[in-house]
Amino acid sequence: MNFFHVVNRKSLMKISFLAVVYSVLFFSCKKSTENVTPTPSGTFTLSSIAVTNGMLLDAYKCEPKVNGKEKSIPLAWTNAPASANAFAITMIHYPNANDSSIYNSYLELWGIDKSVTEIPYGQADKGPWFMGPNKDTNTISYTSPCSQGSGTHRYTITIYALSATPASLPKQSSLAVTYSVLKNALSTVTIIDKATLVFDSVTP
């Protein structure tokens, strides 16, 4: 066996070894890349410091009326769609959980600017947005949960991220904008996304 034959044999072995290493690295990297799960974007979320573990704290029940108005529940939201141009908020309770056709409305807000991310305690009727009537539809105000019957009562607050504030809604607070009126108006614009806060209030 001459010198050149030995050299060529060693070179071929080295090349073959490098090819195997390259193949292993290539396919390992490719498999690793394919298995990467993209990080999901943030979820539009509505929350309240008045709610703990799905229960409304006693301090926020049966708010006393001052000049016919009650202090509103504090609300905050995060990860709203960047394309949203306005928000609207509703709060309802179904006296009969099995019948969604009968409800009580506790809060209606519209014309909330896209830059707003919270409504502090007692401030729902004081911001640069508009409010509808209370549960009894006789005063522009929020109504706090204060069920007279014993048991657990469920409430749902929904915030809607909108393409625009519906043109049919007045640019002032109004007793005429009930829950049904607001919901019908929302159907005239694009609801980009919505978030809900569902909680219970227990009456002994």
C-alpha cells in the first residue's frame, strides 16, 4: 500500500465522518425548529378588585344611594385589541338562570375611549364616556348587587372592544339607552373582541 493510497483513504474517512455529523446536526435542528410552539398573544381580560375567587366582596354589595346614585364596581382590563377604537360595557343578572329572556341590567356604558384601561371604584358616572339607567330605569346610575332573596346570584359584566362607537347612540348619558338598546346598537359596528367577568353574590 503506497503513501497516497493511505492518505486518500484517511481523507475519505474524515469526509464521511463529517457528513454524518452534519446530517445529524441538520435534522436535529430542523426537528427542534418544527416543534417550537409560538408564544400566544395576550388574552383580552376584564377584572375587578371587588371580586375574589369568583365572589363579590361584601364591601361592594348594597351600595348606599347618594342623591339617588350608587358607587360603581371598580373595573380594569388588559390586552385589548390594538385595532379597537372604543369600548362599551354592560352588566346583567338573570333572576332565573334557565331563562335568558328575562334579565336585570345594572350598568350600561358606551363611548369609552380606546386609551382607557380602567374605571376606578365609584367613577363609572364621572368619566368622559356615557351611562345608561340603573336597574329601575329611573336614574342614570350603576346598581350594585343587592338581591333580597336568599341564595347565590350570578352577575356578568362584559366589555366590548369596538371598531367605533355606534352612531345611533347619543353623545350624552341617557335613560333611553337600556341594555337592549345598547346591544342592538352594538350590532351596527364590528365587535372586535369581548371579555367577561362572571361572579356570584351570596345572600344569606
